[in-house]
Amino acid sequence: MSVKDEQAEQRLLQMKDFYLKIENLIDQIPDSIPPSVVKKISNALLGDKNLRELMDSIDQQRPPRIFLIGRTGVGKSSLINALSGSYTALVSDTRSCTRGAEAYQVKEGDRVLMEILDTRGTAESKPAALDSEKTAEDQLREQIAEFTPDVAVFMLNCVHRDDVNEDIAFLKSVADEYVDLNKTRLPIVTVVNKCDEMAPSRYKDPAGYPKQKVEKIREVVDNYRQMIEDQGLKAEDVIGVSALIDWQTADGEEIDAEAISELTLEEIAALQPAFDGRWHIDELKDALIGAISDVEAKRGMRMAVRLDEVIHQAASGMIKIFSGIASTVALTPIPIADMYVLWILQAILVAMIAALSGRDLTIDSAKEFLLSLGGVAGAGYGFRMIAHEAPKLLNNVFPGAGSVISSGVAGYGTELIGRAAVSYYLDGQTMKEVRRSYNFSGGRSVKNPFGSLNKALKDSARSITRKLNKK
């Protein structure tokens, strides 16, 4: 099951909730721990600017507003379904389904991922309504001003290329009016849809597109790009895609587009892809993220289409921050005293990564994870503790030298622990696989069970040698 299916945003909120409880956790530190150590933990976690910004960014996002512009039949509704991966917009093979403008909320449970406004096809000859003389173009101008999109998606057909210059000129006028009204430029991503219909059209599976088909698609996309540039329309990107998805009911019965309109909302929500012919949709998602300038909408777009990446990026960000904190803490030239600080820091890091997986891990459970990395009775962790603290004794000979070694080991060791937690809690590796992957194991198949740690020691030693040579 994907991270998206398991409510990824709730995991992020759970991680933040754990962070907000850190102060209470610090208050529960035993009285036997010196107040200076407790204060160090508090300052390191609650006073870290980067960590606070990471937590704040979880709430500071909103659903992106996407405006679709294109002629009838270009596949705007199909693109909505392709972006969301579910049957969201009514699609028809024989008639235009978008009467006026239709606003869609792409949802995951109760959470809105994206807001998409699908317009009437441009250049329609009929008025927008029976009691109105407005053309589709007039209506579109009003809608775009009211909707205030974060990005416009200009859709063209890969195999039918009539009146493209007219459409480009119209969109340029809309974009110019948008600048005058909003004092900012409207980001535009051009989508060349229905690439699956390019000859030879019998190849619908993107994995089986022959070279000839791909080259023809590229020629069309390049031609459109040149036409857009020639008319002075600024587009962030021009991407050829296929939004083709054939659908089936929950019991596996394939269903055509016309019959879908007769289903209930519950039946439509249960539809699944019978054939997934999407091509370059991931590239389009990345282009949309890059085109959106509003920071909160950009974050919202990432949450909408790159949930798994958001989860792993949050974990990577925390690992980097906690490793930096650990390195700073380890600079204190007092043997053993700051080991408890690192122990708590690493346990909190593990617990927060576990929260990203949906687990509600306590600090004690996180400590058990740390011990399990070192094997039975925590032998491996004991070795790392010695490796961390013993170098500080070098300060008796070369002031500061031992602390530099400790700092390197603490930072690198915390990074390893964080990465191990990601592998175990997010990627689903077993504890045995994690030990082997990160050289925490003492098994025969691992040539050097402390290779990663030794690397950190060697790197730190080289750094000290360079400093001493300079003196």
C-alpha cells in the first residue's frame, strides 16, 4: 500500500504533535541527570531554527488551484483523472462533458488535494447559457479572474493541430489581462495530450512505444513550443503526455466512458484502472510544482502528487538537523556527561521517524530500537559509546582534538541511526536487513561490522592531522 493510501498527511501531523510534546518529555528526565545536561537537550531541540521551520511548514500549505484551458475534446477531464489517479471528472468519448465551468476537488478522504477548474472548450460558437450572449472566451476571462489560479494548464491535442495559433493568441491576451488585474504573471504549463493516438496508434502501453512513435511525438511538442515562443506567450514548460486510463468496476468488470455517467457516486468512487496508459504524467506533476510560485500552494501541490517524497524529505530533513545538533553537543570536552544527551536526541529522532510511518512510538520504545541495532545486550552500541567518548581523552594532549573526533562520530553515528530508522519504519526492511545494510551487524557476511563508524573516525583523524600540521 502506498504512503498516499495510508493518509500521509496524518503522519506528518503526528510527527509534529510529537515535536510539540518534546518539552514535556524533557521535564520527565530523571533528577539524577545534571541540570546542565537537561538544559543542553532543551536548547538543542527547542532552540533549533531549522527544526522549528520544518515543523511549521507542515501546516503552512493549501490545495493548489489549477485552471484548465483547451478546446473541447482535448482531454481536460481525462487529465484530471490522470493527475489524481482516480475517477474524479466525468469523461465522454462522444460529447463535451464540461457545461460551463466545473470545479473539482481532488480528495484523499476528507482532505482536499487540489482544486481544479475545468472550463468550457475555447472557441465554442454557442453562448455560455441560453439566456446569455457570452462566448466561452468571455466566460473564461471572468472565471480566471474569480478563481485566481496558481497555475494554468494550456492543453493541446497531439494529433489534431487546427487553429493552434488562434488558441495561443487568445491565451496570451488572457495572460496579459491577468497581469494587469493581479500585478503578477500567470504561470502556464502547456500539455500536449493524447500522445497515445500518435501513429502507430495501436501501441497504447507507454512501455511499448516504438522509437518512431516517440520521435513523432517529440517533433509535435517541439513544433508547439516554437509556435508559443513565436507569439510571445511565456510557458514554463511544454510536455507531451497521455492521460489514457480504461476503467473497471470494483468486481473487475470493464466499463466504457458513457456507462460511467449512469453509475452512483459510490460506484464511481470505487472504480479502478483496468488499463493504465498514462505517459509523462509524473513529469507533468513536477512541472506543475516548479511553475507554482506561491509557497503554500507549492507545498500543497507536493502533498497532492508527491506524498511519498514529502514523507522521505521530512525524514531526511530531520536526520540532517539532528546530526548537526549531535555534532554540536559532542564538542563539549567532558567525557561521558553528554552521552545521555545524544542518547535522548537519537531516541527522539527515531520516534519522530516512526511517527511518519503511522506508529505511535514512545521514547522507551525508540531506545529499544537503538539497542537492537547493536545486537544482543547492546554490544554494538556500547562499542560506539566507547568510540564516542574515548577520543575526548585526547584533549589532555591536544586541546580540542578529541572533541573534534567525538563530534564527527556523534554526527555521523546519528545520521546512520536516522537512516536505519527510515529503512525500518518507512521502507519496510526487517531489523536483520537494517543491521546488514548499515553495518550494525556482527554477522559473518559483513566484512567489517563497524565500517561506517570507522569511516567517521578516519575522517575525523584526517581533519585533526591537517589542523595539527597547520600549527
